[in-house]
Amino acid sequence: MSTKFDITETLDVKGLNCPMPVVKTKQATDELTEGDVLEVVATDSGSMSDLKGWANTTDGVELLEQEEDEAGGEAVYRHFVRKTE
């Protein structure tokens, strides 16, 4: 997949496990303004379902896309979240 968004900020949560990627993402989105896009970079495979579930049940955020990459032999998960209000 290719990123089609203007990323406002990148949040590095590599090495953190559930629930911390969601907790840190929520804290970071609270600091954004409407329309801003947050890129979240994680190594926890559970972040794929955790962030999707969080975004689907949270007003004011929209999960735009999720990608799985590999860096240095390690899986890396990228999530793109837009603040909507």
C-alpha cells in the first residue's frame, strides 16, 4: 500500500504491547486539531485489531489505513488515524 495522506505527526510505539499503543494513540490524538493525520508505528501485531477497534468505537477519530511492513527482520505495523472533530 502507498500512503496517500499528509501526515501531521508520527507516534513511535515500537516495543510497547497492549494496551499501550492504543493509550498513547489516544493521548496523541487529543493533542491534534481537526483534520490532522497521526501515523502510529508499532511492533505489536495486536495493534492491528486493537487500534481498529478503538477507532471504530471512538468519536472524533477515523482509521484511514493500516499497513504491515518489515524493518530489520522485524514486523512493523503502521496505522493512519485522522482526527475528525
